[in-house]
Amino acid sequence: MMHSLIQLSIIVLLLPLLSFVLLIFFNRRLPRNGDFLAVGILGATFAISAWIFWDVIVIGYDPSFKLAWSFNWIDFGDVPGVGPLQIKMGIMIDNLTAIMLAMVSLISFLVHVYSTGYMSGDKYYGRYFAYLGIFTFSMLGIVLSDNLFSIYIFWELVGLSSYLLIGFFFEKDSAADAQKKAFLTNRVGDIGMWLGILILYSQFHTFGFEEIYEHIKAGDFHMSQAWLTAAGILLFMGCVGKSAQFPLHVWLPDAMEGPTPVSALIHAATMVAAGVYFVARIFVILTVDALHVIAFIGAITAFMAATIAITQHDIKRVLAYSTVSQLGYMVLGLGVGAYSAALFHLLTHAFFKACLFLGSGAIIHAMHHEQDMRWMGGLSKKMPWTFVTFTIATLALAGLPLTSGFMSKDAILAGALGFAEVEGGGIYYLIPILGFFSAMLTAFYMGRQIWLVFFGESRTHLKPADEHHGHDDHGHHEVHEVPWAMRMPLVVLAALSVFAVFSPDPLDGAKGWFMHLVQTPETVVAADVQHENLNNAHHDASVAQGENKGASAETAAVEHVSDAVHGAEQENVHASVAAAGHSVVEEHAAPHATDDHGDEHHGPVFNDPRQAAIAHAAHENHDPAIMYSSIVVALGIGLALIVYVFGFINPEKTAQRIRPLYLYSFNKWYWDEIYDATVIKGSLLISKLLAWFDNNIVDGIVNGVGALVRKFGTASGGFDQYVVDGMVNFTAFFVQTSGAAMKKLQTGKVQTYLVMALVAVTGYIVYYFVQVM
Amino acid sequence: MDFFNTIGLNHYLVISAILFGLGLFAIVTRKNAIVVLMGVELVLNAANINLLAFSKYNGGMEGVMFGLFVIVLAAAEAAIALAIVINMYKTFNTVDVSSIDSMKE
């Protein structure tokens, strides 16, 4: 008997697929191309997801909640030399899944509603909704998967739907190029991910997450630890591709060629976050080395994208680089071990970034497909709804207090500070420093964007005439607010960007429901193979214990850690429970913390000393992080005000003065050029070499063999014609000639035959007698 | 000479051989199908004489029995052969065996 939540989640998964099937086949026969069907089905999907969310999150409210169901998909039977082998498919619902389900289906639903306004009148209106349907299906599939194999399948499916939707305006060359670029870039990451999956499968003969955790925990990984690190980094490559991390980030800005609601849904809120979600799923099997790689990649991505976003003119490109930057934050957060903070940021970012993209879509719609911020300005009065919602989302993105983004970003930065402290400083401080610097840049470029778009005078008339792209009615229409179908999603998403949705305390996300329900799981990689940083962790934990004696209000985590590390004081019941090895989520942690220390700390309790030390240090660094980030955000916004509002610094002149830097940023660090010169030119060169090899060597061999066979054929044909045919013909000739001679004997007269018989018998008798005598 | 005084086996065999030769001669040279048939009867009877002669000088009844069989056979043969001759006449309007050679080639 299947649990009812599982059944509901299967319905949720299949509903968008139904929408896809109905619309892809019948959209031309349905009234309004079937958009009401897609919106209705997605509404139902959201309603059921909300039901699951209500059941799991609101009613359940249990950090250790987990529900799994699976069936044998392919049974290979008893494979010689390996043993019984099956591939299972299944569904796993935990708190994170329930939250992601609700988030994905809500944003997908809102984007559907929004698209009825934004895409109305498009030639392929119905097909657009069909694509949205298959995207939502595959995204929900990723969220619900309980094993690497099915997550890989759905991973490729979201890649496909992303490809289809980026190139939705495929008549434009730029869109067709962008979709190819996105697909190929993603392939690079996916190959790595697949290799990582195969490394794990070769060891454990299973794809299931839980089984892999158990195997690694039990020490069934028989290769050297470097292989586990390699597996982690290879799996992370999938995330690098899908979540547009450095160095595979180049596709995401180009993906803005797709319709803007698609950018909001796929390339801001959900699909690109799938990479982060996936890393969260494999978080516990990552070794320390793999986590370091992840943290540095995330930090580099966050910083690089933020510097690029400063100088872009296209409103969507600024948001795209901002998305890359924020994804970098999430990856950074996972890398430094701030698991729940990173996922919290995933959730908050999904709402405010979707709001920003939909807002930019509204602006583009109202401006008649003008995307260049240089020719905007003064829209705040003409589009008040868009202005207000866009501003709220911007504040959340910039990380101002009272917004959701503030809480999640600060939690990540606190985690990064704690991480750097535990890892012993030095190069590791680069990660929080890059994080804070990116936070400042984020505040700056979003301030710039708000000002360029909404304030000042309209600059539509300043646009050079030769940049008009074919719309003959361009610029003659009055700019006005978008219809309600497009306004409603903005309002909902802006409302979800406010702190109160997530936490009662605007300064501390850890007090909110999310951080309580999605807690950092304990690593399953055995502590003795984590490298020398362990010593630092021991040291920190001891220090923490010392502080504990001084200050009475200390966290439960520290007590547990010090107990676990010293392994002596067995009288502490809770500590012994922790030491006994409750691994994935320490379910006793929350009530215990509440009993002893009020709601001081809700975090999980770790046996792993490194994780415990980081969690502790992150908690310690919460207040400094708030302080630093407020300062850098204030700096960023102040700089934006100085440059764009008060005009103390002229941006054009400054850009001239620091021209190399400006060009470096404006040209996106020249990544496209670098890839063009190396990877693309290189593969073209290899292709040409291979083509030459193919044309000359392979074809030569084939042609040589062909010629040889032809020669042999000619010889064989001659033999056939003269020798074999000659024999056959001679036989026929001989038979004919002898027949002609012999037929003379056949007179047809009965007496002739009789005489012949007589002669023969007589002859025989004579012969007989001659023989005898 | 003994041959002329007492009648022995050789006399029968000579008669039989003469009869056989006459029969063959009739079969090979006569053109009338009826006469050819009579030649066949002569050959059969030459064989009969042989059978009886050997039977008498061997002292058993096998030759006699065989002779009876040959007579029966000859009767049947004559009946069928005459029927063939009648059909031959119906088809070719002649009983001349030398002019019937439609099987040639």
C-alpha cells in the first residue's frame, strides 16, 4: 500500500506531462490554443503540491521526515560475477522535496498565468505552453527522484526543455545559436556527472541515494579515497553545467534569447537551481577536498558574474549575470558546509529572481521589445505595479534587511566566515571576501538597474535610429502598465520576498521554519579519511568547550561535539546518543536544544568534528556577517546613488578612465572569446584533422579495398565467363551433337528396334561364347 | 547315325530353334501387323516346345506347368495384341507396321 503522499506526488509529477501531451498534439484544435488547459492543469498541480506542502511542512513540521517508495524498474537477474542486479525507480519525499515541489509548481503556475499575457498573439502560442508543461514535468521529476539514475534522466529532460524554450523564437539566428550553445555546454557538465554516477555504481551496484549513503558509511567504497573525491567533483560537474557555474557559465546569459517568462521559470528560479539541489542530494558523500573545490568554484562564479553584471546594458543580461552570481552563492554555501543556508537561498532567490525576470518581462512588453536599459528611464510613474514589485525583489536580491534575501545570503556568508575560520584562514578567507565583495557589487548593479529603468527622464528618443530593429511602429506607442494576468504573478512573488514568509526574526533566518526543517545532514565519509583539517576541528571544538564553561548560554552542538571528541563523559545521555552515531539527521537535536537552551539553536548535532566545528563557527559568525554584509550592501547602494542619482561621478567618464577594466567587464571577462579561441577553434581544428584523416586515410583504405575487390571481381568474372561457362557450353554442345547423331537410330518403326535388340542380344551371346572359349 | 534313328532331346531343340527362327523372321520381315503377331505366337510356341522337351527329359512337372502358363499368356497376349491392331487400324487406317513411324524423333 502506497502512502497517500506518494500517490499525490505521482499525480503532481504526471499532471504537467498530461498538459504537455494534450497541448503538443491538440493545441491547434483547442480554443485559445489550449492555454486555459495548461493553466488549469498547472493550477491543479500547484494545489496538490500545496496540499503536500501543508501536510509535510505545516502539519508535520518534523526535521527528520522522510518518505520513500521505489520499485524494480529493470531487473537483470543474477549477473555472473556481480550478483543480483536491479535498477530501481522511486520517489523520495522529505522536507526539502516538499518545499521544492511547492516552489516549482507555484512559480510554474505563475509563469503560465503570466505567459497568457506576455505570449498572447505568438505564432506558436500553444506549443509554448506544451514546452512549459514538459519542463515542469521534468523539473518535478528531478525534485522527486530517489536515485541518481532517474535524476539523470530528468536532468537531461530539463536540458531538452531548456533547449526547446531558449530557441523558441528559432527564426532568429541568435536564439538558434543560443540554444545550441546551452545544450552543448550542458553536455560537457553532464558527461562529468554521468562518469561520477558510474564511479559510484561500479562500487555499490545501486543508484539509490540512501543506499549509496549507507554503503559509503559502512566503508564499502573499496577504491582509494581520491576516487570518492573524483566522484564528488564529477557529480558536481553536472551542477557546474546546469547551474551555470564557472567555467561553464557562458550559456546562461545567452539563454536570455528565450521568452522572458521562460527566463524567469527555467533560467532563474528552477532548472538552474536544480544543480544546487543535486549537490545538496549528494552533499553527504562529498569529501573535504571536493567541498573545497565546490566552495572555490562558487566563490569565483559569484564574484565574476557580479563584476560582469555591472556594465551590461541589456536588462535581462544584468539579471542573467545576477542569477549566475547568486547561484555561485548557493554553490559556495554548499561548499563551505552551510547546507541549509544554501538551500534557503535557493528558495528565496527563486521567488525574488522570478519576480525580477517577470518584472523585466513586463517592462520589455510595455516598451515594445526594448531591452536596452540605456533607452529606458522614467517608468516608475507609468508602471507603478511593476515598479513596486520590482523594487521589493531588488531589495531582496541586494540583501537589504527585512527581505528574504537578506536572511539567506547572510546565513551563507556566516557559513563562509565560519568555514574560513575552521579551515585555518589564509587562502580560505578568499571565499568570504569574494562573497562580501559580490554582495556589494550586487547592491551596486541592482541600484544602477532600478535607477536606469525607473527613474529619470524617458530616454527612448535617445536611441540611435540605426539600432531600431524593424518595428515600424517602434516608440510611437504610449508605455502603460501590463494586464492583470501579468501583474498578479509579480505581486505574489514580491510578497514571497518579504522576511515574514520565512522567519519571524528579520535578522535571523535560522529561527525560521526553513532552517529548522532542512537541516544540514551529517557527512557519511568516515572521519578518519577526512584529511588534516580534522586537527583544526579538534582544536576549535576544544576551544569552544572552554568558552562553554565561561558562558552559561552555549549551543547544544558544542556540548555534543566536545563530548564526541573527548568521548569520555557518558553521563550526558544526549551526548552518548549522539556519539552512538545517529547520522543523517540527528532527530533528537531539536527537542534537546529546546529543552536546555530555549530556542537558542536549532541546528543539527554532528559527530563529524569538522562539520560540528564549522556549524559552530558559522553560528558564532552570524552577527559579524550581518554587520559586514549590511556595510557592503550600504556601500554598494551608496555607490549606485552617488553615480546615478546624485551624479557626483559620471559613469561614462569613469568608464573611459578605467577603460581596460571596463572593457574586461563589458566583454564578460572575454570568456566567449577565450572559448572561441581555445575550445571551439581547437575542436574545429581537430575536426578538420579528423576530416582530413577520414578523407585521405580512411577513404583511401576503403577505396583501395574497393579497387582491389574490383580487380579480383574482374578476374573472377573472366574465369566465370571462359572456364565455367566454357565447360557448361561444351557439355551442351556435346550433348547436342551426340543427340543429333543418335536420333538417326530412332526411326519410330517397331521392327527396327526389334532388329536392334536382336543384334544386341546376338552380339552379347557371341561375345559370351568368345569369352568362354 | 544315331540322330536319324532315335528321336531324342536334340530333335525337339532343333525343331524349336527352327520354329523360333521362323517366328523371328516373320516378326522382323512381315509388314502386316497380324502376321507379326503370328510370328510372336511361333516364338512363344518354340519356347513351349523347349519347355516340354526339357520337362520330359528332366522328368519333372515344372516344364509342363510353365508351358501351360505360356499358353495362357499367349492367349492373353493375342487378345491384347489384336485389340492394339484394331486400334492401330482405327488410327492410321492401315495395319502395315513399317508405315507407322509417328514416334520418330
